[in-house]
Amino acid sequence: KSQASVTASPDIDLLKVAALSLDSSPMSLPHLPSLPYSGEKIKLPAPLVLSVYGPREVVDIHRAKEFISTWKQELSLKRNEFVNFVGNKGAMEGIRICKEIHLSNKCYSIDAAKEIASFI
């Protein structure tokens, strides 16, 4: 069967600048300071793919809250990685740090599904 995934909301979505490459000409983003062009590629931090790990199980609301807590920690670490990359917390506005959430190999109670949906 195909792997289930969810395309996420504004705070968890595709990274807008994932395709940024400076291999042919200088490029500037309106919210980032200008940098001298050196001709080398800039490797941005990769956006997250959040998952529910472990064996197949029935996920209740308490387990869903555990997943969400872990995801929030991962998102915070990734957000800090991007802030360190761009050097300015204010430049993070509008940048998505998570690509998708994989929810496969689990069975979710109604309450767990609602909790995850409200997070997304």
C-alpha cells in the first residue's frame, strides 16, 4: 500500500526557498541581507519530514500528544537551525521548515485524529 502523508499548514509546509541555488548568478531575497557572490552553491538546511515511528499500533489521544510533543521539539530545533543559517530571526517569517508529516503504519482513534488535525 502507498505511504500516507499529509501536506501541512502554514507553519508546517514546503520550504519556500528549498530550490535556492547560487551557481549561475547572484540572487537576493527581499528579507535577507545581500551577500557577496562567490560562485559557490549555498546548501540550505533540509526541511523536516515528521513521522510516527515504531511498530503498528492503535494511537489514542495520549499517544497522539506524545507524537505532537516530539514534533514540536523537532520543529524548534529545525527553526533554530534556519535562524542560525540566515543569521536573523526576523528573516524567518514566511519560511516553512517542514515538508510533510507521515502518519502511516498506525491506526488512529477519533480523538487522536482530531488532536493531530488541530496540530496540523
